[in-house]
Amino acid sequence: MTLPPPFGATDATHHRPGSHVAVTRALPEETAIAMVYDGTTHAVMMATPADVQDFAVGFSLTEGIVTGLDQIATCDVIAHPEGIEAQMWLAEDRGAQLAARRRSLAGPVGCGLCGIDSIEAAVRSLPSLAGVGPTLTVDEIAAATDSLRGWQPLHDRTRAVHAAGFLLPGQGVVLAREDVGRHNALDKLIGAMARQGIDPAQGAIVLTSRVSTEMVQKCVMAGCAVLIAVSAPTLHALRLAEGAGLTLAAFARGEGFDLFCHPQRLRAEVSDVA
């Protein structure tokens, strides 16, 4: 079977006071995608059926199932009538470690912690990003989400999906992925970067969503030291960012942003020093 398209057209009636008109809308698709390791289903997410290999690799990295792309021996995408399987075979030692921390994430796209079976797993310790990462100007951070807009063709059609992009200093956003789930979009981006040999430590991740605990965890696990978002962080997400050495900028819209922690990666400009 081939994968379903990421969106489809459907008819609706658009109502306004005193009038109504027939319209055709493009709506994003949601499909059950199973992450299968060594023949066993580990997690099932509802996601956009596109960039599935990127999704599988990114999920594997951000969940700590593997620490490098070379630990995934094979990754095959298999379409079924009821959904999609990303079938991965791991290096022998990683498969043994996975068995020790099995989890099931079947649930809605908005939840990144569904099925975790212990509090310890939900608040896992994170590596430190101290001493790594780029420096960015005020203008680069402020313009980041506007730069990401040019990488959102599915959003332009449906107005119903999130995006995660990777920004390089002096270049703007150079890569992005979209999905109905914000966690999924980020995993797809991180997977795409790994598959293309892009070092997350050289730039910043840009999000169209709020910054929750899981989004910080995924960025830190990927080794990216700067996170820029269009909306707010939660308090716990901010505490995690502070502890891990992650520079967190939020409310980045057009001409400004709020910088919450680790300002050492904000490049001093002449106008700032004067």
C-alpha cells in the first residue's frame, strides 16, 4: 500500500450573519503511526502521514532509544489499511536497553507523555548544554518565526498544523517539518537533521507552538542549545531549560521576543552596548 496523502479536500457551508455559501476546505490527515522496534510496537501516535522516516529517527533520538543514527540498522515504512508502521531494527545493545524501559504512548496528538508508567520517566534527567551552541542577534531571534512561515505549505492549505524549523546564524531557517502534532513536527525535524548530517548544536530550533516540558526535553536530547517559540513556555519547561543550559526565547513575533534564560548566546550589538 502507498501512504495516504497529508491532506484532503472536503465540502462545508460557510455561515455569516444573513448569508451562507458552499466552500471547499483542505483538511490535514491524521493517521495512526506505530514505532516498531525489533518486531515489538513501542508507541503509537496520531500524526500527519508524511516524512515518516524522519519521524521515526527523530522519535528514537529524542526518546533516548538510540543515541545516534548508526544504531538503527534498518527503518522501513509499511502502510496498512488501519495505519502505518515504522519498522526499525536496532543494534543489539540498544534493543536490550529498550526492553528495560518499555513505554506505550497511544493517545491524542496534543499529549507528549501519554502512557509513561512512572513519574521518574516523565521528569528524566537531561544532559547539560553548557559551553555549546551558536550566538544569535536580536534581529535573528525576532524574525525567526516569520522566517519559518515560508516553510509551511501544509499550514497554508489547511490552517491546522504545527511546524518546527532549524535556523542557522546568518542564513535563517534552512529546514522544517510540519505535523498536526507539535511534538511530532519537532521529532520529524530532528530526524531530518540527523539523516542529512546537520549538527543541531550549530543553530536554533524554532516552533509555532507553546513550549511545554516535552519540547524542552526533545531539544536538549537532540543537542540544540537555543529554542525559539511563538508562544509561551510553562514554568516547568522554563525550569528544565534553566537546568540544562538551554537558551529559551518565547513570544517571538516580528519585532521582538522575551528571553527567559541563558542570555550568553545572544550576540551583543553596538546598539545594545551604547
